[in-house]
Amino acid sequence: MKRLMKCFAIAVCGLMYVDTPAVALPVEVKKECKNNSCENFKIGMYRVVNTLTMNVLLEKEKGEQVDISLRDSAGKVIHQERVGKLAKKFGVKLNFSEVPDGRYTLEVSNAHESIVKKIDLSTNEVKESDMRTLVAMN
């Protein structure tokens, strides 16, 4: 009986060892680029005058696959696009007229690098926000 319990305990420990996340592959953290330019791609963003539309333009090297995603403040994906390996230039219009006011995050990334932009939407305008905002009150 002792031998049976010992075998059972070893089997349970073996199953627990196999099920642990220690055998998972390490996740590579993407390098965040500055000034709208990475090694393999560049972006440009501007608002269309008197509208709630933001144009995003992408220029990349052939052979690179780039993902564009727009998320709300809760992290929910609102819009997502994948630019194929054969394209060198790509543009997309993001229409904010039917989404509520708030802070949105635009991420443009390939396998190794990413550019993250914050967008603040208020009732009358859409603009790219700075990383830090200083508010002074008397």
C-alpha cells in the first residue's frame, strides 16, 4: 500500500511539473521607437481640418509585415489592420465621429519594434496628446 501511494504521489508531481508555465517560451518585448520612426518603418499622423478624422500614413521596407491597432482606454480593440509584406506605403483614415470622448491608443508595430501614440478625443476636436500634461490653477 505504501508503494502504491508513493507511485501515485510521484505521478501527481510529474503532472504538476509538466503543467507549469516554466516550459513556456520566453516572450520578446518589442522596442518602442521615438520620433515616429523605427528601423524598418515610419509613420505620419495628421487630423483632417474641421472633421473628426485622423489620417495615418505608413512607409515601410518591403518584406516587413506591420500591424496597426486602435484601442480605447479599456484596451478594447476598435480598429485593426495588417499591412502585408509586399506593400511599401499604406494609409488609413480613422473616423472618430461615432466613438465616445476619451483617450485612445494607436499602436503601429512589426515583430520587433512598435510606435505607440496617445489620442485624446473631446466633443469638438481630436488631437495627438503629449505624454505629460501640466495643468495649473490659481
